[in-house]
Amino acid sequence: MSNLTQRDAFWTRIFELAKKDRDIVIVSEDMGAPALDQFRVELPEQFVNVGIAEQNGLLVGAGMALEGKKPFVYAIAPFVTLRALELIRVECGIMDIPVTLVGVGAGFGYEDSGPTHHLVEDIAILRSMPHISVNNVADAEMARAVADYCATAKHTNYVRLERKLTQNVYSVPPDIEKGFTVFSEGADGVLVASGFMLQPAKEIVAGLKARGKDFGLIDLFRIPANEPELVKTLAAAKKIVSYEEHFLPGGFGSYLLEIMNDAECNRNILRLGVEHAHGYNYVYGGRNEIHKSVALDVPTVIDRILA
């Protein structure tokens, strides 16, 4: 899977499933992908393009679900979520209609397209609603596993896909139901990351080790996760650091604080993410430059953890 983007790995797997399950349908909101060309050519009755009409796309998907179909509604991440938010609240949150929302380019994935295309609020917003799970995909292997899960899910899933090709971090599919993977344990603490941020997180763990601190690494890729097991895992760590490409209020650092508090396992968690003081980002020059501007670059994060 190393030669496929997360997007193409996800849609290639959905296409494989759709050939056997004619209830699987794609609702595309004026977005293209090489893997979607297979649907247009070979499964035209399972592919609908509604154009730049994200609210309508959500309604079409929800209507199909009510008729027994398994809809996957797809667009650029900020538009498939925030532009159709009130309808997601009604159709998915209130009415509990099982729709899979697929967004490409979450976080700063569209790094040079400016703040209209950045998405650093979605985890907080969507996890606040009932009947919606957030899946933050790390690589092509996970993309296929999430596709399998969503094809049979009975509730709404929101899938965050990276736009560009990423390095593989999984050699075998992760346990999607569990929602997190422990890559390594550390005597001094654990760094919790997700999605694209697993790549710099690996560099941070290596950098900390070079400076005498032994930190483990956890991928928290699904919210809600298996919370009793996650709490047990975090409780065993000496120190906990969350690292996310998302606004700090309501992100998965906040999620960790909530589940630890509710389990009466109160721990001091260092949350590293985009602070509201930085506001929306107008820095250009690529993702690394954006990370530097919001203090999420690898050298800065290593120094903050050591401090």
C-alpha cells in the first residue's frame, strides 16, 4: 500500500466491496480521485456527483441510507463537515441515520490554500454529537481497515484522510474498534498523536531519546475509543503528552482529559496543539512552515516537553 495515498487506498477498497455489495453508494461533492474513476465506469448506478452542494449531498446520502443503502459522502474535509454541519446534526446526530462522511485534507493538509481549506475544529465539533465517530487515518493500511469497518457500521463515521502520500506506519491493519495502538512504551512518558502527526511524533520520540528521555508512542485514531482500555494504558505512563494538528479546545487532548477525569484517574496532561491565540493561519510555504508558526515543529515540541 506504500504506493497509494490514503484517499486512493480507501476508495480502492470501497470499490472492491461495492462490486459485491450493491448497496454501497458514493455521493461525490464535486471531488475527483483516480480510484473514483472505477465507480464512474464500472459501477455508474452506485455513483452520484451532486456538484458543489455539500448540504444537498448529505441529504442525498441520508435519504439513501433510509432506503437501506450504505452511502459514503465525499468532499474536501472542511466542506463535507462544516458547510453541512446543521444537516449532519439533524440527519446523523439527532436522527441517527448511518452515513459515512469522508473528508480529504484535514488539518493543514491543503497547506497553501489558506484558512478556508484548513480544518482544525472538526474533531471538537463532531465528537460533541451523539452517534458520530471520528476516524483519523494514519496511512494506506489503516485506510483500508477503516473502509471495511465503515461498510458495515450502523452509525455515522467521519473519516479524515490525508491529501498527499504518507509513509506507512502499520504493517498489519489496526484494531478499529479498539481505537488506539501502542507502538512503544517509555520509562519517562508517552506521546499521543494521530493521523499525519504520527510522522513528526516519531521524530519527536527519537529526538527525546537522543536527549536522554525515553518516551513511548500511541496512535489515538478513533474517538470514541475503547475508553476503559485507553485509560488503563495512559494511567501506567509516568507523563502524558498529546500532540495534534487541531485547535486545543475540544481536540483529542481534551478528550484524554475528559476520559481520565471521568474514570477518576486525574493526571496532568501536556496538550500540544494549535492555540486560539494563533488564530487562523495565513502562513505560506508548506506544512513545516505552518507548524513552526504555531509551535508544533519537531525541535520546538522537543524543547517544550523537556521543559
